[in-house]
Amino acid sequence: MCQSHAELLQVYSKALAVFTATLEALDAARGSVPTDEYKRLAKYVDQTNVLVTQARDKLEAHTLEHGCFPLVHSAEA
């Protein structure tokens, strides 16, 4: 794995952790916070999901272009 791949993987992992935390916060807030606050949290979840998708896309693009780390391991490998 090259340095760029490692960095992109780290960015993706951090984005995924933030998304997971915001999703858990949204779930915990359901029914216990005012509607406006819930909508604000839901919007933040959507924003963090976009960041996860962008980070994953960059990681996948790098992997396909550079070929330094396979995304899928075949059963024959």
C-alpha cells in the first residue's frame, strides 16, 4: 500500500467514524428533542454521509488508478 492510499484510507475511516457518531446521536435524539433540533441533526447526518461518500470515492479512484491495494479479494487469490 502506498502512502497516498494509506492517507486516503485514514480520511475515509475518520469520515465514517464521524458519520456513525452523528447517526447514533440522531437516533438517540428521536422523540427527545424539539423538531427543529432533530432536523438540524438530520441535516448534519446527511452532510457527513456526503463526506463519507466523497472520501470512499477518492479511495476507490486511487485504488483503481494506482492499483496499489485491491478493493476486492477473489476467492482464488
